[in-house]
Amino acid sequence: TSSGSRFDRRRGRPTGSGLRAVLIRLGHAALCFAVLASLLAQKSQLRLALLPDSPGLIGGLAYLALFTVSLLLYFVTSLIDPGYVSNQLHAQSGNGRLTSPPSDGEDDADDGDGRDLPASRRSLELRFCRYCLIEQPLRARHCEDCGRCVSRFDHHCPWVENCIGERNHATFLAFLLCQSVCIWWTVFYVWRSIHTRTSALSWLAANWAYTADMLVLVLAGLPLAFLTMFHCYLACSNTTTWERVSRERISYLKHLAETYNPFHEGYCVNCFRFCCSRFPYRWDIVYSRASMDTELPDV
């Protein structure tokens, strides 16, 4: 039945998901190596820079190092546990003291009056995931693609075929930064490698590979640059994609003023928490501290 299929999907058992993940990851690596190979196979500026007596040798080696680091960060982000919530992890987080009626893991199911906040002198009612059969810590969400609850859930990324959560969000941002720099560095090498010709046909015959490379790089580089800037903003403001997009459906945010972020602790602290905080982090304490420092503004 359709309901049964939906349940299976939310339990994270889609047919062929393992093969799809392997193909996506291999496809990313193959595309990266294809662009690199096309530059090394021709008399490009990158190839000339890697010659032993080239004045651009250091830059060429730095480019290859960045290419390698970017690829490693991709696979680390793709393969690492993003912060799956387990019964043991939930017990360590200390959130089990509050209970709530079973829900389907979606925040729009939290329609009860028990989702109250310390600012209102009430208790925050946590969501109970009927698929994982655990009470979700603050900022966690059930991912239908992975079939697991993820701490500080940001989004499920089809590019890396993994959730982006508390444990791999910093690695994901590092990958985006490295990949963005690598792409535009490659654009520089490709642009400098283009041959000049008198006629359009001879120019295309001499530069068709560079033209294909440039098309792929620009189409990937422009949206990636915006994505990188967006996740830099998320890191600095201590918020997530899910909290930004679905704020009006999230029980601990939807009654607050749209511009208020109870997890904001200052930009320097936010960046430190994003990069270096222990896992799992007690976001409920940060939330409660915000309510004690100042009355949480209601809408």
C-alpha cells in the first residue's frame, strides 16, 4: 500500500539506495578527475606549471594538494556518521526527562499546547519519533532518506548522499570552501590555456576540450559559491537550513519572532561551536540560558 511504502521510506529502506550512493560518489570523483585529466593531457597552463623548472611550480603543486584535500573532504562528509540519535546518545544528552505524544517525526505534527518554553514559564515538550522509537533531542529531526533521527539536522544532501548534521556540518562546509576555490582556480587555468585562432572553426577545434571544461566548471561553480556563502552564514549565526526553511513548523521556534534566534551566542562563539564543540552538544541548555538571560520574544 501507499502508506506502507511511505513507512518503509521513512525507515530508510529504499530499494537500491546503497548502489545509488556508490554511483553518486564515484560519479563525483570521476567528474573531478575527468576535468583534471583533460588539463594534464593537453599543453595547458596547469601542465606547464608542473614542469620542474616552471616558475609556477609551487602554485601547481598547491592546486593538486587542494584538489586532493577537496576530494578527501567529500568522502569524509559522505561516509561519516552525521550525528545519528541513538538511545544511548539520547540518555547522555539528558533530554529524556521530558516526554511527548508519538508523532511521525515531522514538526508540523506538533500541534499540542505542551510545546511550551522556559520564557513562558512552561516546559518544552520534545518530539517522539515513532520510527526510531526515541525522544528527539532539541534541534534533531527524522530524515526520511536515511531512516534515522539526526542531531542538529541541517538537510539531506543528495550530492554526498548523506545527511548533514551536527557531526559532519563543519566538514561539509570545509568541503564546500575547498571545492569552490578549486573550481575557480581551475577556471583560471582553463582560461589561460585557451588558444587564439583567426576563425571560429579553428578556434573550436583547438579549444573544444577547454570549452567543455569551462562549461562544467561555471555551471557547478556559480551555485556552489552561493551554497558556500549560505552555509558560512549558517555557521556564523548558529542556525540550520531546516530551521530557516521550516521555522513556522518547528515547535521550539514557530512561536518566536522571526528574527530571533535563541541559539545565537555571538559570532565568535557560534563559529567555535560549529567547528569544535563536543558531540552531542546540549542545545537545550543554550536554549534555557537564552530564556533566563532575556525573555524570549513571542510573535
